Amino acid sequence: MNEARSTSGIRSVRAIERFAMKNILAMIAAFLLTAMSSFCGTDETGFSKWYEQGVEHVKERDLPSAKQCFTRALRCKPDDADAQRALDMTEERLDRQYATQPNTTPIPLHAETTRKSNKTSGLRVAVRNHPGISEGEYDWYVSTGINDNYVLQYHEQEGVQLDIMYVKRFLGRDGRNRFGGSVGGGLFYANASGQGAAGEVDLTGVGLVGEGAVVYRLLESFILEMGGALGVGVADLESTSFGVSEEYENATYLSWTVKGGAYCRLSANMEIGIEVGYMLFESSAEEDRDGTIADLTYSGDGFQGGVVLAMSF
């Protein structure tokens, strides 16, 4: 009797346990369904919501948000071909966008210094010697033609030339090419003189000067140039011939120079250079003495050298 009661009690307990377990499993399933429903609504409703939002973000060009929306839509309908295609296209566009964006990595200090030191435009101030006057030619004209012509020789008395020019080098976009060129232009001041048996001549000229050169970057901070320069301007001439002093204020001045230079960088914005070359020049004036016209031409040539200070900006 007692054994029957005991067996009946055990069965009752087991029945209660089975009933409780079924209820717990049902509650868990209901909770999961509720959670999925809150995330996606129903599968179709959640899919539509996230897919439409993804399309709107694409129209607004907000690709990261569009990618997130299409991913959520696929969680609701993993096998939807349209959502998968939209996600793939969005990721592809994002990859292209990231590939074309500029590198925002900070430039190291040494790289920044190198970039600044490769500046190719700047102002040059050059101080050179100027060859002296070696020859004077006098042509006298009257109404009947040439009346007289003679040439006087002078002992050259060298002077000085000062150039202030803007020069631009062409050594590639980053200034690091080996070969290139340069062009420049600016102002010059020059003086020179000559002495001879007939007297003395002094010349002072001002005007425009232009130059061009072939450039070779031998080292990071050492650059070579080879080219030429042309100067055009006006001059004041003071001449003393056979005891007679004359002054000509509107004389012309013309010079040609073939030269080469070596430039060493002192800092990111400054260079110092040495130039050597060969220069020819002449200055001409006209004199009218009661119908008798005299053409006067003074000229000279010689080696020229100087120091150049260049400032980049």
C-alpha cells in the first residue's frame, strides 16, 4: 500500500516537472520571437524598413549608413537578392572612395623639411664684377657722308654689377628631379670705366636682365646651372677725350653673358651660390654738333664672377 502511494507521488512530481519545463520553453520561445520582432518587426516589415532606409542613404551619398541598413535588412531576409546586390554595390563604392581619398597621415618632420627645401621659386641678389671698357669707336658724319672714323683703345678698369631677379626652377612637381631648367628676370645696375692716351670714359647703366639655364641637381642640397643672360637698358656716359669732357645721358646699353653656377642650400628657404662666366657689352650714344653727327660706341668683354644669395618663398 505504501509502495503504491510512493510510486504515485513520484509520477505526480514528474508530471509537474514536465508541465513546468514545457511552460519555460514556451516562455523562452515567446521571448525570442518578441526580441526578433522588435528588431525586425516581422521579417517582411523589418526588411522593408531597413532596405528603404539604405536606399535613402545611398541617395544622400551616406554610404557607411547605407551599408549598415542593407546589412540589417539581410538579417531579416538573408536570401534576398536585391538587398545582397545593394550591399555589394555599396561596399564597392566605399572601397573606391577610400582609395581616392588623400592620405591624411601626418608628414614627418624630416619629410616636411625636405618638401620645404625643394621650393623652386625665389628672389636672387647677385653681386658680380663688371668688365671694363676696352675700346671706343667714333664715327663722324656730315651731309656729304662719312667724314672720319677712328678707334681708341682703353685700359680696362673693372666695375661692379648688381642683379635683383626673380628666378623659377623647373625640377618636377616635388622639386626632386635630377635634370630641369630655370628662367628668371629682374633689374640690374652696372658701372665700368676705361683709361687711355686720349682720356677716360666712365659708364653707369641700369635696366632689365633676363636669364635661362639648364639645371642639374647633383645632391639634395647642391645644384648646378649652366646658361646665359641678356641685359638691356640705358646708360650715362662721361667721356674725356683730348681734354674735352662730354656727358651723354641717354646712351643705350646691351650685354650678353654665358655663365655657370653652383648653389648650396643653407636652409629650407635660403641658398648661396657662386657664378662664373664670360660677358660682352657695349654702350652707344649719338652727338649732334651743328649738323655734324657723331656716333660713339664703347665696348668691352671679359670674365665675370660673383656671389649669389637666393631666398625661396
